[in-house]
Amino acid sequence: MTERTQQRAQICGHKQTRAARVSLCTCRRRYLWSPLVELTGLATLTPCWLCSFLTRTSDDIYVLFRLNRAKMTELRRRGGGGDPDSTENISDKEADGDDKLGFPGEAEGDTEGDSKADTPDVPPSIDNTPQCLNKALEGLSLRWRNWWVRGILSLTMIIGFFLIIYLGPIMLILVVMSVQIKCFQEIITIGYRVYHSYELPWFRTLSWYFLICVNYFFYGETVADYFALVHREEPLQFLVRYHRFISFALYLAGFCMFVLSLVKKQYRLQFYMFAWTHVTLLIVVTQSHLVIQNLFEGMIWFILPISTVICNDIMAYLFGFFFGRTPLIKLSPKKTWEGFIGGFFATVVFSFLFAYLLSQYQYFVCPVEYNSETNRFTVECDPSNLFVMQEYTLPTAVQNAIRWKTVNLYPFQIHSIALSSFASLIGPFGGFFASGFKRAFKIKDFADTIPGHGGIMDRFDCQYLMATFVHVYIASFIRGPNPSKVLQQLLVLQPEQQLSIFNTLRNHLREQGVLPPAVAEAQ
């Protein structure tokens, strides 16, 4: 009998106590079946032969897994892929020498997905904190110095944000486009650092070309929808009418350039980078377009969602900094449950009060429209019922608790609870996604644009997810027919088409009794 067999017999012997057998059993420490045995109380009933069988079976599976993993690693080292048992596949890859991704150290051994061998060398972020700030905080510990740097820069950015709001919608649109371009540049730069080492052509050129094409498509649609001026000018009418065809033709030109840039033995890498660019466009450009769409619905749909995300980031950081003890998620080790829960309640309260404040001003609640006569954006209107104070009857249980029967609220305040709940419960997952992305490339931040915060993308990772939710929320629960858009489309029609629509509308109004018959006959 071997020493290991003797150890198994000793461990599984019924003369030992249950706690001793469970603590010593090697299969409990390594394999999945033994925790179930322990939890169900079967440890005292497990005979020696069954424990030995399960241990040996687990050993065999583990060895086969390691052998198969080593075999796949060897295939990757030789440039292979696909079915490891297909000799034809291996010979084809060896003969062509094609498509090895070749990140530094990829085939250095048997490593996990997040190991250093699977990631490219990306330069670490540089601390660009102003020297005056470093000098003023040099006596503090690193933890508190970072707290003050983040706090001062956060306050500066908040002041700048409200200053931009004061400058009006056009400035907000320009800022959104600037943020979009910077976020795209930060993500593409990470890919370029990998791609550049292979000296393959046109990656950055094509990436920026596709950015221009997608922006032309999205913002061309926005201009056609909200700017009546383009429907009146003859040269612009051609661009509006054939906008989608022109956008598609521009994209096809970039697609053909990419195909012509393919280099033998690097096809896989080039397609990786092609997908990298398109996913970046999907995340950055599409979401920023939705931000601007929300802005045109009324500045309150732009300001409140962004403010709730900012509030949640700040309050979660503060609660986590002072009270955090329990880790929340492995992707972000510094995130805690205390910060997550504290940020949620603080964000809901802030959103409810901030919505009450914004709902009182036409400047924030009215849709943003372009006045072609003055060539300026206007935000004047009669506020919708969403922004008119209404009286609500409280539930009986609440009446007994606070002794109030009714409460006066703006209906938008109720919607603000839904927006803030998403910002604090689901919005952080955009940050977790970004954390996973950064961990995959062994970087701390996307860039070092903002001292103490990282890059622009580090600050807007949650904002893009929030923008999509707000757009879907407005389309599902808020938005109704837009008369201005319908009128703009009618003005583009031919005179006979406009007359036909006029007659149809007049007959419909007669049937509904809105238009008196006498007035109709006189007309």
C-alpha cells in the first residue's frame, strides 16, 4: 500500500471524527464534490472506497485537463487554432504562418486569462497633479492626499459643468462632441499601442475616418430633424434627401480601404483591430448621440441624469472612504457595499430635490428648438403637465405615520426616482465594465488627463449607460407626437401632396366637430 493510499484510508476511516476527516481530506481542498458532502452532512457516511474513488476520478480529470491545456498552448505557440485533433488544420496554419496574434509572452506557458502573458505592454499612467497642489499636500498620507486631489478637481469640474449650462444648449452640444472625441482617442490609443508594434498600415487613419463617417450619419440626422433651415436651402436639401445613401457610401469607402490594407500573416490581428474600432464607435459615438437627443427634449433630461451619476460617484466614494469595510466586486477592489448602498440613498434624495428645483424654470423644462429667424436656440414654451405642480393623496399607512393626507409634487419628481435608482444601482456596472477592460490591459486609467481621476473615459464610463436608459425611458414613458417634426416633414413635400394632406386633415376635423361646418363652407 502506497503512502497516499494509507493517508486516504486514514483520512476516511470511521474511527476519526467528522471534523478531522473533512479538514484533512485532500479532495475537499481541491475538488467540487466534497463541499457538497460536507454541507449535506454526508461526510460521516462516506465509506473509504467511495472517497478513494472520487479522489482518483478527480485526479484523472485534473490531469486530463492539464494535458489538454498544455496541448492547446503548444498549438497556439505553433500558430494553430480550432480543432486540436485536426492535422489538416495544423498543417495549413504552419504552411501559411497565418494569423498569430502574438501579444508579448502569449506562449510563454500555461497562464490564466488575466495573466501578464496575455496582455500587451501598455505604458502606465503618469501622475500629472499640479506641483502647487502636491506641495500643499506633501505632509499628508497618500490616502488623504488622493482624497484632497480628487475632491478639489471634482469641485472644479462641477463648477465648470454649471458654467457650461449657463452658456446655453449650443455649448453643451460642443462639449458633448469634444468629450466623445477624447473618449474615442483614449480607447483607440490603447489598441494602437498594440497594433503599432506590427507596423501595419492605416489603423489609426481608418479609425478616425470611421469616426467621421458615423458622426456624419448621426448628427446629419439630428440636423435634419431639428434645424428647419436645411429644408429651405436648395444645396442642403440634396444632402438631407440623400443623407443615408451618402453616409453608406462613405462607410463603404472605409471598408474597402480596410480590405486593401490586409497584410499576409496578420489577418487575425487586423480583424481584431477592426472589431475594436467598431465596438468603440458603438460605445462612444452612439451614446453621445443619445445624450444630444435627450438634450433636445429639454435641458432637464440632460442635466438631471448627468448630475445623478456625478452625485452617485461622489457619495459612493465618500461613504466607502469613511465607512467602507465589505468589498463589493473583485473587478474594483476599492468599491464597497457601504459605499454602494450609501450612494444609492444619497442619490435618490438629491435627485428628488434637484428635480423640484429644475422643474420651476422654463429654461430647463422646455424642449430645445432652433429658431431659423433669429438663428438661435430657444427654450420658451408652455410647460407640459409633467412640470406643473399637482396634488397627490398619500397612502393610508403613510398618512398615519406623518399625519399628512396630501402632498404637492411635480410629476417629474416621481420620474426622477426612477432615473436616480438606475444611476445608482445599474449605472455603476458601466464603471465595473471599464474596470474589467483596464485590468485586461494592466492599466490603472484610460489616460492621465485629469489629475486624481485618470482620463475622460474614466469619468464618463457610467454616463454613456445612463444616456441610453434616459433615451429609452423618454421614448417609452414620456414622449408623444412632436408637431414641429411633423411640420418640417410637411414643408419638404410637393405642393400637391401638401394640399392632399390639408384636405384630409380638414375632413377629419369636420368629422370630429372641431371645425364648424359654417367655417368649413366659408373656406
